[in-house]
Amino acid sequence: MNEFDTSKINVTVVVPTKNEEHNLPACLAALGRFHSVLVVDSGSDDRTLEIASDGGAEILQFNWDGRFPKKRNWTLRNFKFQTDWVIFLDADEVVDDAFCNELSRAINETTHVGFWLNYTNYFMGRSLMHGVPQRKLACFKHQAGEYERIDEEGWSSLDMEVHEHPVLTGTVGEIKAPIDHRDFRGLARFLQRHIDYAKWEASRYIQLKSDLEARSSVLTSRQTFKYQNIEKPWFAWFYFFYTYIGKGGFMDGRAGYQYASYKKWYFQTVRNIILEQSG
């Protein structure tokens, strides 16, 4: 692809995958306006690689050794980008023209080095319009920084940055047009995934606990508040009421209540693992 093709959005989209044959086709089909698409795979044994190749994506294989770097930082360090900008997009996330138009304008006019992205969210088959909004700092200039370094030792099976956030040199803005997060893999998968997240987050907290103040310069305000209070018995209930009442999750009906309840369960699980590991 011609790197000077002005009809393309000057962004490389990186899609991390492992066995994503059901989600990947829709994700890739929406990326035709971007300069480059890179699929970084973790040993898929379904049709993921075939779909990626048929969709015109470049493919890299990533084999995690259980230590730093994980998949996104490894890509930032090892892939030779032809664009200044990169977006990390999960295989169950789909962009539309409104998002592409806003992003194209933004990167051509901005002095920022990154952008927060907004997402729709689904739970129990319903789009959640309220509650805590899902957003990620997933679009940035690849030379502006990388995801925070966390030296873990087999905390979980997660080979990709989830709770880690990019630490960038420069200011960040926001793209308001949402990305459609089509997470339709069911409650059992949701619970399994959040058990892995809880194990990781408990280990992260234990590592941070002794020097939280020293690390505050690289943590977001939201992370700082969470890790200052996550061990306290009221925190999970605080999150429930903040999500369900304060942010209007009750207006999403049964799905909104259940989603807030499961997030409460998640933070209770993190606390219980912390207590268990702390003796």
C-alpha cells in the first residue's frame, strides 16, 4: 500500500487476536479507510489467520514468555510502523464512518499525541446506554510512549495489556464518536474473563501497595483512587451504587442492574484474592 495515499487515514490499526474467527470478519471489513491493518496473533488454531489474510491484513505472531513486554508493547517495540498514529482495536470492536471521519479530522488538526476513545457496551444482549462509560486511551502516536511497564511473574494467562494504560509524553484529546463493542460471547465467558482480570489486579495491587505514592505519577486519577481503596470492604458497594445510581445504570433496566451487580462481584473477588494472598 502506498504510504502517501492521501485517500487513506494515516493510522495503523493493530488488532490483537487469539481464536477470533467469529468476530474478526466484521472488524476487518470496517477498516478499509485506514492506511494499514496489522493482526498480532497468539497462536490461533481456528480460522483467524485465514480470515486475516483474506482481509488484507499483515500478520505477526506473538509468543508470550509470561513477562514484560506483553502483546501491545511488544508490537510497539518490534513492528516498523509506516504511520505516525496507531489504534489498538479488539477483534469484537467495529468502527463506522462517523468515527473514521472524526478521527481523520482530529489527527490532521491536533497538537495532541493521543486520544481517548469511547465505546458502546452490551450486556445480556442489550446495549447499555448508561452507567460508567467505557473508554480507553487506545489511539496515539507510537513514538509518544508505550503501555506502563509492569514486571509480573505469571500472575494470570493474560498475554495482552488490559488494565495497563499508555504513558505518553504530550497531551491527549478525545474522539467522541463511539466504537461498537460487540461482546456477545455470553455470561460464562464474561465471568471467566473477569476471574483472570481479578487475579491479575490483586497481584498488581500487592506489588503496588508498598510504593503507591511513588507510582502515582504514572497512574491515572482513576487508578490511584481504585488502588488506594480496593482493599476496603466498602469499595465494591461504592462502585455498584456509583454505577447503578450515580451514573444512571438503573435506566438500562434488568441488564443495567445485573451489570452493576457483576462489577460489584468483581471488586469483591479482587479484595478476597488480596486477603487470601496476603495471609
